[in-house]
Amino acid sequence: MHRYHNRQGGRNHHHQNHQTERLDKGDIAFTQDGTIDKNLFNTKAERIATVLAQADKDTNSYTQIRRFYDEVNDFFEEIEASADKESAFKIREPLILMLNSKVSYALGRKKVDQNFVNFIKYGLEQVEDAGSFKTFKLLFEAMMGFLRAKKSK
């Protein structure tokens, strides 16, 4: 019986350490050599989704991440509908950057993990205009597609 308990404890210990990967700025970098990285919406988006999916069951749920995506998409649609996209972006920029505060709040409530906070933070650090915001929105969209396959609601 004692040997079984040791094996069970070893399995549990390994399970607790399943999330070792961390997202850094390079994982979320939009450009390579001055142009959009050809892998941004493909392998980079998939890596981000893979790391986010490693979180505990109640953290980084698809539904929770989708709420943030929906907010980004709402801003994007408002900007795209405007005749002057840059002015529309500048008006909304403070509210877009407020996503950092909202994601920090979600982290405090253990709804998301530090990797998702990093995704939002490093992504928004690269947003300077309507075009770069569109790139962020498309990366988020691509990541959501991969995340859906990797993590259930």
C-alpha cells in the first residue's frame, strides 16, 4: 500500500507542474524585418493558444478569453466603420489600453493566468495606429481558433 501511495503522489506532483512554458515578447512580436511575420497568424498564434490551454481547468477558459476578444473586435469594428480610421483609433486608444487593467483584474480573480496577461500586454505594446490594432485583432482571432481546438469551454 505504501508503494502505491508514493506512485500516486508522484503523479499528482507532476500534474501540478504542468504549466512551465511562459509567453514572452518574442512569442507575440508582430513583425520580423519590418513586415508582419508570415507565421504570426499561424504557428505563433498556435503556440500562444497551446501555452494558454495549459492553464488549470477554471483558468483561461474559452468563454473568458472570448470576452476579451469580443471587446477587441468591437473596437475594431467601430474603427473600421469610420471614414477616418486613424482618428477613430486615437479616440478609442485610451479605452483599448484599459484592457490591461481589465486583464489584471481577471488575473486577480484567477480567471486568467499570467500568460494571458502577457499576451494582452505585449500585444497592446505594439499597437500604435489603426493598422497595428488590426494586426493585434487578427492575431487574437487566429489564436482563438487554435484555442477552441485545445481547450473546451
